[in-house]
Amino acid sequence: MIQVDIPGKECFEIRHVIFDYNGTIGKDGKLIQGVKQGIRQFSDRLTFHVLTADTFGSAKKQLQGVNALLTVISKDHQHQKKLDYLDALGAEQTLCAGNGRNDVLMLKKACIGIAVLGDEGVSSACLSASDIVVKDILDVFGLLETPERIIATLRL
């Protein structure tokens, strides 16, 4: 668990992290370098979840040996399926990161929603739904390592 006490907002005890795969932790179906190490660094305090429609069909292979729970969702109603997954975990204790339109509902409802720009880009709806925007996925691990960055960005 990572505690983030945001002045003027609230205190969050983050227990789960949901990542979208393609465009967030993966590029062209391949896991981005540094993600495996980032997850390993925090896996003693956080449970990582990867939700994907698996556009390239490679997520399972790419995530072998990574301490993350992979859920491949069907291509219909992805936004709702991601939201349902978040609701089952508890939005108040889950940080979410994504880049696509299908991530909007979960980013909006999560205790902290992070839009990841990355090489694939980010949907404008995703930007509007997020609390924080980062240039790449490794920045998310930086925020987890130094939660004061989250506090500085989100305090009132």
C-alpha cells in the first residue's frame, strides 16, 4: 500500500494499479523496457492488473515473469468492462493508467487516473478524464516512488 494525502482533496491508500496494455505499458504489442522492473519494485506493496483487448495477441507472452494479473477483455464494450473491473477492486484504492478512449471511465472513477502520452499518443477524452498526464509509463513508477509529486500536482 502507498498512502497519498492530498491537501484539500483526500487521503488515498493505493492498493491496486490497473494498467492498460497497448499504448500504456506496451508499444506495438511489446512490453516497454523498464516496466517489468517498475512492477517488481512495487509488487511487495501493490497489486498490479493489466486489462487489454490484446490487439497484437502478445500480452500473455510479454507479461511472462511479470508480477501482474492479466485480464484479456473482448473487443465489445471495453470501456464498461474496464470500469466493472475497477469497481470490483474498489476505485477508492486503485490508481489507473491508460491512453485510450476505452480507458476514460476507469480513469475518471479511479482514486487517481493517469493519462500516459507515450509513442501511441493519447485520446483527448482520456486527457479530460485523468487527474495527471505523464509523458511515458516510467513516469508513473516515478510518481509511485515519490508520492510527493502526486501531492504537488493535485493539491488545492
